[in-house]
Amino acid sequence: ASQEQIGEVEVEFGAALPTLEEPQKEGYAFRYWSLSADGERLDLDTYTVGSDVTLYAVWLEESQKEYQVVFKASDYCADLTEDVELYVVDGSAVKKSSAPQDLEREGYEFEGWTTEVPPEGNEWTIDTYPADVEPEMTKIPFKPKEDTTLYAVWTIQEYMAIFNANYTDSSYKNGIVYSYKLLSSEGVQPPEEMPVRE
């Protein structure tokens, strides 16, 4: 398709772009500005100009629908302090590479995402093992059929505490006096009987 230049603006080096008027195209709705003809959405709130640049309008046929997909921010994860917003054309999928990944929270495992609203806050925190209540997980990639909000799901980590006799002639199997599982929120409790060494 032919490309038509609709205007230009002068911007100082390192400055943000001014508010741009949305272009018009018969039979289409304007979606966003991009740095390439079929590229990703350019965040005009954070983008600064470092050289001559061409912005391309990305369009959506008026007969098509576009959905907003929001990954809600976390109160406990430094890598997800703000909502992540995506815009997906009907029939297209949210890709794994587009979703926040490798999230970390001390004492918890990141299990994935759910569309179920948490009982409180912006995320599910499951503090029991096994879980009393678990939301239905949303497998990514997925194709949204409406505007969708996703919430992080965290489960408390489970550890193994092992008490070892620490001597070679121990009568304890593999030297282990006592072992048990505990949650990251629990303190380690010593065995009721202390080991004996002759």
C-alpha cells in the first residue's frame, strides 16, 4: 500500500513529542503510532526524540474489534510496579513474550495469571498448602473476546528442614535425625528428641 506523509513537527533533541492529532482514513479506525509500518504501539508518554524519526499510523478496519488486556501491578514484586497494558485485535492472541515473565516475590512462587478478581488487592496470595481456594488460571497465549484484566497468582513456598547428626558412625539413616516440610512463613522447630552420640 502507498504511504502518504501527513505532516511533520520539529522537536528538540531529548524532548518528548507534542500531542499529535489523530489521522483519518475512510473505513478504518486509528489504533496508534508506531516506529514501523506494522510495528508495536509507541508509548508517546515516555518516548523522547534522539534523531530524525518517522511515525507510522497503524489502522484497524471498522468491522474489526480491538480489546484491551491489562496485567495488574503487584504490591510485592519490584518488576511489576505498574499495570502493563496491551491492545489485541479480535482473533489475535496475547503472546507469552508480551506478558510479564519471571516475576519474583520473597517467600512465594509465581504461578501465572487469572482473570478471577482477588478477594483483596491486585493479586492472589495463597498462604496455605494445599491451597484453601485457588483461582482458575488463564493459560498464555490466549485470544481475548473482550477487554480483559489479569491478576498475578502467588503460592507460598514449601521447604524441607533436615537435622543431620553430622558424624560418620551415626545410627541414623544417612545421618538424618529428623526432617519435615514447612512453609516460608513458618519458623524452623527443632526435633523433640536430641541426637545421641556415644
